Amino acid sequence: MMYRNAKRIYFTLVVAAAVSGFMIVCTLGRNVYENRVETRLAAVSVSEKAPEYVVRESGSRAAVFRNGDDKPYLLIDIDLALMSEFDRKEISKGIYLENDRELKRFIEDISS
């Protein structure tokens, strides 16, 4: 009789441990999934930030504006009348640049 009770207690503990382990694995899996989703959302929000520079027309010259400022950050010494019609249209709309490297490359491109 005592052997039978010990056997029931043993199997009850084994089942309880298995169920607890399953719950722990499911919880950890859910946490990993949520962390991946948060990481992806953070990456998307970083990539959707506003451009740092905008190249627009200022008088008869091209000017660089920073973060939507009304005062030019940098004047580019290129006469717009000497540029192609396509370039003039793009500058009148505004050319958005994400960082300093893109700005430098843009200035080199229109200067040559």
C-alpha cells in the first residue's frame, strides 16, 4: 500500500514538473518574440526620422536648411540659372538629405 502511494506521489510530482517546465518555456518564448517585435519597431522608428537637411532655393542660389529652419544653414555657391531644368525643379521642391555624408556628396555632384 505504501509503495502505491509513493508511486502516485512520484508521478504527480513528475507531471507537475513537466507542466511547470512547459509553462516556463512558453513564457520565455513569448518574451523573446516580444523583444524581437520591439527591436523591429525601434529600427523602423529610427529609419523614419525626419531628414536632417533640405536643399531649397534661396534667392537665385541653392541653400541648405537644417531641420526645417527658415534661416539657411549653408549657401551653395551655384547659380541656379546654370543648372539643368530638372535640377532646378527638384531644388524648388526641396531635396531631402539624411546626414552629412549625403549633403557632402550632393554638393560635390552639383559642383562638378
